[in-house]
Amino acid sequence: MIIDVHVHTYNRSHDALLGSRLFQEIVTRARKAGIDRIVISSLGRTAYLPYPSSQEVREANDDVLKLMQEFPEEVYGLCYLNPRNPDWKEEMQRCYDRGMIGIKLWIAVKASSPILFPVIEAAMQRNLFIQQHSFLKSRGNYRDESEPFDVARLGIEYPQARIIMAHAGGNGREGLKAIAPMPNIYVDTSGGVPECGVIENAVAILGSQRVLFGSDAPGRSYAVQQAKITAASIPAAVKRRIMGSNFQEFIRHEDN
Amino acid sequence: MKIIDVDLHIGQWLHNSAVQSSLATLQKAIRRHGIEYGLATPLESILAEDNLEVNYRFFKEIEGYSLQIMPMLALNPQQPGLEKAMERYIDQAAGIKLFHRFQRYNLSDSLLEIIYETAQSTQQPIVIPLHLFEERIAVHYFDYLEEVKVEDLLQTADAWPAVNFVFSAPLPYEAIELLAAGRKNIFVTTSFLEGEGLLEEIIDKYGVQKILYGSNYPFFYMEASLRKLCSQSFSRHMMEHIYFNNANNIFRSDR
């Protein structure tokens, strides 16, 4: 089973680059690429919104709920939150009640910020995992964009929280080393160019069980991002783990 | 289906030990992936201090390899040996390669006129890589890298309408800006063009003749670039153009 743990919905800002696409195409294209299940979030209906209002968050999550309803066998939903909004908890509960399995955090708040702590606690109470964007940019991150060191601090603060740090390639070796001591932090392979060595580094630093396949489609291609794993110089059994079974175990852990 | 990969490099990249390729490993890789011809450039040419020296080494080394690997003549107009390198290797080369962004010069610099004139008189295309690696995290050594200025690229192409310019490895929005300008002598490669629906959109809008296949190996996995095209809903006719015909028309692989 191939599971892509990092997918977004098409939004209006994609039109210029990717053409006007049917809402459902993100699922049908995954199917065509041989992917069995996708874990999807929306970062906004009009564009990727870094500090979405409560209304914008609800719209984004409604889009994911719609896909979950239409493709119940293929789509897992993540609840996008802006922890700065006063009603984040109500939105988390609404998404949880409708079957979402995790929380998506982008760049509204750094992962190490205490603003985030109540969100993590509420997520843990509901057995929801956290997918946290992170990047280690050589010319500096956005104001509230997490670096891997922020994610590592969050992992120390909440060792029982299950966290997926997004973008193995965007965090570099240094970033992967920062989260290596925390067994509750996984990394997904999403985004970035298909540069040689990224997956090999992730496996060497984190081991074969904490690396999860993610594409970051539609901004990235399902096929290219899969090839990062299939072409990597790692054993076939490890590739299979990354492509799906690691996430299945991760989810089972949630259930327990 | 025949494939020409116009975006290949030889050598080791100091900043990522996983990025390395010798002529022997490249030959093996292109055979394994069913590539008919590969147009290769030595990575050392980016930092080389003499045009003649670096091309001498490369063209000599490549003599022992199959004709499947076609050498590009890498030139830096700021370094010595430019005229001699062109005189000696222009006829053996598949095209001229300029790394202006990485070598910090402007394409409109008068030093380049001799290169453009030579390209025009010999009908050699000029390939200009716009990106090589993930710049958001890897530019420590290349801190000086500036944004690609599409306007400058268009001006250069306009100044030399009889020369074909292949801008290799543009980012999606750069490729779209380049193609939207509608210049006859501008082409782009696929290596950095990624997104669900992106290539379909580009081909719909600007035609299939403008796109050449490139892998950016060994920076990227060859398999990733090949799968990018296979996963799209292109007709065989379109695939033949992207994979082979377009490059074959520009680079004259029968040379």
C-alpha cells in the first residue's frame, strides 16, 4: 500500500501555473500515479494563507471534508488551524467529529511557541497527530516559520505527542539531526527537487521507521516525489516501509 | 521511444557527496534508462580558471566513450583561453554552455559577443542552466546567487535572433514567463518543471515544440525526470517531441 502523507487541495492561486483543475483531480491523479491513499490538507481556498481568519480556516477544512466524503477509501483529512484564532478549539473539534485524523500547522506560529501548547494538548486528548511544516533556509525563514530546532523543542516539551515534521529535503542534514533524539518526531519526504542523497540521509540519520512518503502535490508531482524513494540507494524493504507501512504503524499507534 | 537528455553533468559536487558522476557511471546510467544521447558538461567548468584547460581535459576524456555522450563546450567569458577553446572544440561540441548565474556575469556583457557570434556562424545552440540544486537550503557557497531575471534572458535572445537559446532547468514560473514571450529562438528543459498538471498546462498554452527533456543528473535522480513525463496524459506524438525530436532539431545529433 502506498500512502502519501503530504498533499494539498488545488486552490485558485494554482490556476496560472497548473491550469484550472477540477477539485477532485487531486485524488484521481494520485490514483493514476499508483497511490492508494492520500493525507490531505487545505491551506486556503484562494491561496496558501499563512495567517488565515476563522472563516478562511473553515472554508479550507470544508474542502477537505468534501473530499473525505467523496473518496472515503482514499482520503485521510488533516485539520488546518491558525492557533492565533480565538476559536481554533471549536474548529479542531468540528474536524475531529467529522473524521479528520490529524492537525496541519503551517507558518502562523513557530512550533516552539507557547501559543501552540494548548493546541498540542487538545490534539493529544483527541489522539490527533501533528503535521508541522519546517524548513531550514540558508537566507532565513519567514517570521513565524518553524525551523527543525523549533520542532525538536516541541518534541521535547511533549514527548507523547506524535509529530510529523514536513519536508526532509528542506531541513537538511542539520535539521534531521536536530530531531533525531526524539522518537516521537517523524519526517515526511515531501517537497523540494528530487535531489540525490536526501532520502538516504534521512534514513541514515533517523532510521528506516521514522521516514514517511509525502509529495506536497499539487505544487509537486506525485510521480517525481515517488521516484525520490524508488531511486534512492536504500534496501527495497526500507522503500516499502517509507512508501506506506511506516504510516500504517504510525496510525495504529494513534489508535492504541 | 528515443530520448535525448540535454541536461547532464560530469564530476563531483563539493556540497553534496551524493551528487557525482564520472563518464563511466553516466554511460551506464543513460544505457540503463534507455537514453539515446546525453549532452554532458563537466561540473568543474563552473569554477574553472581557464577555458582551454578545462575543455581540453573533458574532450580528451570523452574520446574513449561512446558517441551516446555528446560534449557541450562550457565557456566562461571572464576567463582566459576563450577563443582558443572555441576554435579547437566548437565543431566537436553539441552546443555551447554558459553558467552565467553561477559565474556572476551578465548575459548582455560585451565579453560574450564573440560567443554569440560564434554560435551564430556555426549554428550552435547555447544552453544556459538557470538552476542546478535546491537553492533555498544549499546556497551557503553560492550566497551571491541572484534571482533569475527573465527580462535579461529575453533581451539576449532578442539581440541574437539567429541563435537558439535553451534555458535549462527553469522554475515553473520562469519557464512560463519565457515561453509566454513567444520568442522563436527560446526553449526550456523539463528538469525543474514539477507540479500536478504543470507540463500539460505549459504544452496546452505554448505548444510542445518548446520543451526539451532534461534530467539534471547527477543532481537529480534520472528516474525522477523520466517518471515525470510518463505519468502525464501525453500522446505518443507529444512524447516524441519532448523526448527526442525537439532536441534533435536544435542540437543536430547527427553531427
